[in-house]
Amino acid sequence: MKTTLKLVRVGMTMTEGTIVAWHVGPGARFVAGDVLYTVETEKVSHDVEATAGGTLLEILVPVDEDAEVGQAVCVVDVENG
């Protein structure tokens, strides 16, 4: 099922973050627990893991770009099952 993944809040006061690395590229498959991207805030750098398996279809927020919490950062095709 095609869906967007949104920037997660990694701290209570976080309102935005910078994507500092994508660990999966477009067309690549991933499984639950794989690190998809790393987001950095003023206080912390955090690896965001996949909660389900699938395929990364499109990156919407490239490396070194800021995103607000809740903003779509990528499009994935999540495996059913």
C-alpha cells in the first residue's frame, strides 16, 4: 500500500528537524527495524526506524533540508501481511 511517512517528533519541544542522512534510497527495500533516515534537532540526532517492511518510492525532503514535525518526508510502498 502506497503511503507517506511523516517526520516524527523525537523530543517534547521539537517542532522541526533537519534530515542529515537517508540510509535507504529510492527503489530500495527495507524491513521493520531498518533505519530509514537520521534527523537532527538543536539537541539530538536520532535514527528513525521503519515500523514495517516495504520499498522506498520517493524522498520528499532531501539531505540538509528542514522539515516540520508531521510533514511528509518520503513515499513508501508498505508490504501487506
